[in-house]
Amino acid sequence: MKILVATEKPFTLFAIKQIRQVTDAAGYELELLENYKGESELISAVSDADAMIVRSDKVTPAILDAAKKLKIVVRAGAGYDNLDLKACTAHNVVAMNTPGQNSNAVAELVFSMMLYQARDGFAGKSGSELRGRTIGIHAFGNVGKYVAEIATGFGMDIYAFDPFVSEVEMKKHGVKVCKTAEELYSKCQYVSLHLPANDKTNKSIGYDLLKLMPKDSVLVNTARKEVIDEEGLMKVFAERPDIRYLSDVEPDCKPVFEKMYKDRFIFTAKKMGAQTEEANVNAGVAAARQIVDFFETGNIKFKVNK
């Protein structure tokens, strides 16, 4: 079996070493395609691969057309909107993700951005503290649970909304459960987004929710830019000079922020949520193990396509 690791943003050397240990132990061949510059390079490399590991790399119909032997592709991370699931199914390719492996890294980034904003960029001015502030967690999956744990340490008042997680489960993590998204946004000075990007969530966070937030509120997005209705976001910013936006991915309307709202946003240079040594290793090794398990036992526990 040949496993291709195709990463425009490469894994760390230590992560590759750990991945190779998994594949070598199974007797599989491992090939690396790192820092590639275009889809044509990936199309060429995947032609004889039985399995593929990617990060944020797009897996398109053209790539799958070229991958005549491909049986499984694993996204090393939780979000998998870079995989064309319909095309994977049409090509009889199992698509998987590695949920939970990057969760702590993303949660810590939430607080890195919150602290940087609260302390005014460490510019020498008086800032504010997180203790005693209200934080709302929108979607209470793996990352949301870590956010709640860290917020507890900061002494914050924690709320959560997720229609797919039971109240009993959320209360185990010390959060106050909101019945609706509107309730969450109206109560919380900070709201941290952890929604997946899909047909139901895309552009779901917009004017009607954001206008409900209390004075001096902060929206934190370490999910996907697609979940934000940018037109609604711009409308709220125009009406509410007290609201701020912190995001792990630059919005399409970034030029408007830079021109009109210079002191009211923080955007990372590139998506940084999973950019830690630990998350790099965890996700990569999990992907390799899932591939081996799939070929050896047929396990499709983390399959995300139909």
C-alpha cells in the first residue's frame, strides 16, 4: 500500500517521523508531497496512491479522476470542507477526518486572541481582564469543551448553545445552557464560534444575532469564515462602535476593516488554530492510524461521506 502525504503547508519533521513509524510498522510505503505550488503537482503525485493524507489541501474531482487506485483520503483535522465529498463518493473513495486532535490548540488560540485584544495589543495602555466576564460557546463539540475548561480557569461566567448536544452533557462541563442562539448572544460579552461550515451554518452568524450582544462585546471566530454573514457583520460594525471581531481566518471584507475599523479587529496572517507542534503530531498520526485500520480491519468510524 502506498500512502501519499500531500501538504501545501507541511507537517513538522517530528510529525512526519511519527507518521512514518505508523506506516513502516504496517509495511506501507510513505511518499511526501510538500510545499507544492498547484493542483497539477498533486494530480501527478496521487496517480498511484492507495491512500492520501491532507491538511487544508483541496481534494477536487480532477484529483480524484487522476487517483485511479485511491481508496481513502483523510483530512488531518476536524473540518473537512476542503474535501469534495460527493466526488469522493462517486469515485468510491472513503473520506475521513480526525476529530478532536487539534481541539486544545484551537481553544488556546481563542484565549490568545481574547487576551491580546483585552490588553489593547500590549501597547502600554490600560486594558481589561477576563475574570468575571461572560463567554458564550456557540457549538459545544471537542473545541467548545476545551474552551469551557480554560474559561473556568479564568473565572469567566460560561454559557453554551448547541441543539445537538444534551443539556446534561454540557452541564458536566460547568456551563449554563442556552435554549436558543439569540439567548446566547444577548447574554455574552464574548462569543466563541465553533460551528462547522455546511449548508445550514454558512452565513448563519449575521446582523440579527450580533445586534443582540451587550455593550463592548467581542466575536471570536476560530471556525470558518463561511459561517459569517459579512454583510450583516459590516452593518453591525457601522451601527455599533463598541463591537470587535477576532478571527483566525481573514474575511473577504478585510479591506473594509483596515480602512474603517483599524482598532476593532484581529486577524491572524493565516489559519493558526491547528498550528502547534502537538496538534501537528496528533492529527497526522491519527490520520495514518485510521488509514492502516481501514485497510487492516475495514474500520470506517470517522467516515464523513455517504
